Amino acid sequence: DVKVTQSSRYLVKRTGEKVFLECVQDMDHENMFWYRQDPGLGLRLIYFSYDVKMKEKGDIPEGYSVSREKKERFSLILESASTNQTSMYLCASSAQGGRDGYTFGSGTRLTVV
Amino acid sequence: AQSVTQPDIHITVSEGASLELRCNYSYGATPYLFWYVQSPGQGLQLLLKYFSGDTLVQGIKGFEAEFKRSQSSFNLRKPSVHWSDAAEYFCAVALYNFNKFYFGSGTKLNVKP
């Protein structure tokens, strides 16, 4: 069964901490994405990557960065966590062209206190 | 501006009743269209997709959706709702290269016994 695995289901971090959210896919997908999900706002794209070492900003990249050193792994980094980054974070992947749609991970619920 | 609209934030239906969830999009060309479902605390699962051809598409779990170009709509339907269908539903569109999706804000479905 194809999988997108997010390393943590729940995280609690302190304001100002550097936070790493990890995502690994086993489908040899070229494309990987990070979204955040907030009530009433749906899914908003933070960053995406079409290939190893490539990254592009999504709609809300401020306060975030990403790393893709290997094809299967896409990391989201909060350089200095703030309380307004408390959210559900969803990782997704898709094959080149994306005709089969996205495959999503189960999400990481991050609370910044 | 490109957008995906799901006008209903919450819908409640009785078990066994029919269901229709609305989705409208605003794009210059016909996009590629998807419906996803998210159970509480989970990632998103693909229900169905439309690329071209027959405007009525069948998906998993007994769902179907109809593309209407004249109305820029892609509404999701199910003839008889089961309690296990209670979840949040997201409409998504992808432009011609499929690599990047845009999501609606979601419709939360409650099912009454």
C-alpha cells in the first residue's frame, strides 16, 4: 500500500524554537507538498518541490522553509516558531503530472505555546 | 483570480437520505477536478476525479460527481448516506500541468441517525 508518512502526529513546541516536520513517501513520486489546514480556511499551500533540491514557494511561505535532499523526504522547517503557526500540517506527494491526484499523510498537529 | 468555492460550511443529513455537496471554480480554462474526504484526525483520501469525457464520474464509497461546464460546477452526490460518511469533504482543481492543486475551504458533513 502506498504511503506518505509524517513523523509525528502531535507536537508541542515553545515560541522561538526551531521546529522540523518530516515527511517521507515510498512511491517514488517527483512532487511533494506541504499544506497547513485551519478551520474555515481549508488547505493553504506553504511550499512544494518538483524534484530533489528544488523548492518553490506556495501561497503562505512566510516563517517557513523546506529541504529536499532526497527524493523520498521533504522537510518543513519553522525557523522560529510562533503561536500563529499552531495548526494541522499536511504533507502530500504526487507523480509527475499529478493525474492520479495527491496522496496525503495523516497530518501533524502542531501546538506552539 | 483563480478560486474554488464550497458554499456550504456545514451540512446535516439523515442516514439514508441523499446528499449533494456543491463546488464551483473560477478559472479561465476547464481545470481538472477532484473530490477528497477527510475523516477526523486523518489525512485526505481521493474520492474521484474528472479530466475529460463523460461528465458524470463514479468514485469510491458510492459517490459520484457531475461536471457542468456552463455552471463551472463539480458537485458531489450520493444517493443514500451512511453514518460512516460523516467527514469533511474538499473539492480541488488542478491546472493543465496537474502539479499544483487548489482546494476549497471544505464542507463538514454530519449524519443524523
